Amino acid sequence: MLFRSRKIDKLTLVAIRDFNNQCKFINFSSAAVYGNPQFLPISENSVCKPLSPYGFHKLQSELLLTEYHKFFGLNTCSLRVFSAYGPRLKKQLFWDLYQKSLRSDAISLFGTGNETRDFIYIDDLMQIMNLVIQNSSFQGSIYNVGSQQEITISEAAQIFTNEFSPEKQIVFTGEVKVGDPNNWLANMEKLKKYGFEPQYNLSLGLKKYAEWLCKNE
């Protein structure tokens, strides 16, 4: 049996321990656990210094799963997802961009635009899940989930808006949003050893996401 979760509670883990201790538990964590890293790319061994309650909660969930493996032998692992995007996602940067484009000719975003992220398309994330299920030892294991491609918010935003509203102007306010990191780039060596190769670059992934939004919103 496989169990996937974005929210961890002790009652769930106790139930797995007592009634299905062979279950493979995959926790959806976040790169938010890293905060602002000292070095790029970020490896799974990098120091974790979350900048937000969200990041702290994700780190606590990882530690809880590690302890349940250590003390009770539960089969657990955590996926530190960087910046996932794709059809059916109705939040975060690209969703906000699209919604703002419907209301104004000038799209306002936080920051300078020079901040960077490592974006991963949903189908590549699903590929990673399958590889982890097949290959992970589930011993409290931790994996970065990204594409190992660093891109500025400014460039990503322009690529995306060009798909549906190329005439729109993107304006960065320079205001720092509390909890947002400056630069992210994932070290993906652990999953590359399992055979991971991204199938979508950012341009193709954003094209498919824009098509879905235009058809469904």
C-alpha cells in the first residue's frame, strides 16, 4: 500500500504503525525548509533555515517521519518540492499572473524580478514519484524535486504571459514578500541516479499550463 500526504498528523502515523506497517508513506514537503541557502545548487544535506511558518511546519513533518522510521520501522520518505506548476494548480506565481492579466494591462508582482526559482512541471513531478516508489529505501529518505534549472522570476513571468497576453506589462514593485527566498536551484543527483530526466522545459510546460487555463477559466 502507498500513502501520499501533504499534511502529517501523529494519529495517521500511529494507525499505519498499528494496522499497516508495510505501507510506503510519501510526504510532500517543500524547498521552503531551506530558506535562503548559502550555496547553490541546494543539496538534501544543505542547512535548513525556514523563513516562514509554512517552511517550519514542513520541516517538522519531515523530522516526525524520520523519527517514526527510526523508532517504529515505518517506511517513510519526504519530497522537497521546489516550484511545481501545471494544469489544475490554482495558486502561486503563474496562477496569480493569469488572474491579474484578466483585470489589468499592467501586472504587478512582488520583488525585483531578479529572484530565481527552480520550476518543475507536474508530469515531471509524477515521474519522480514513480521513481521514488520503485527505488527508494523509504528509511526516512529525503529527495529534492526540481528540474535543476535556475531561472529568474522576470523571465519566467514573461515566457508565461507571452502565451496568452504578450501585450501585458509586468511591473515589479521591489517590495520583499515575507517568507520568500531569493534564489533556489535544486541539486538533483540523488534522483538522477534513479533515472530521472526532465521531459518538460519551462517554455513547453508553461505553454501547456496556459492552454489549460484558457480552456478552463
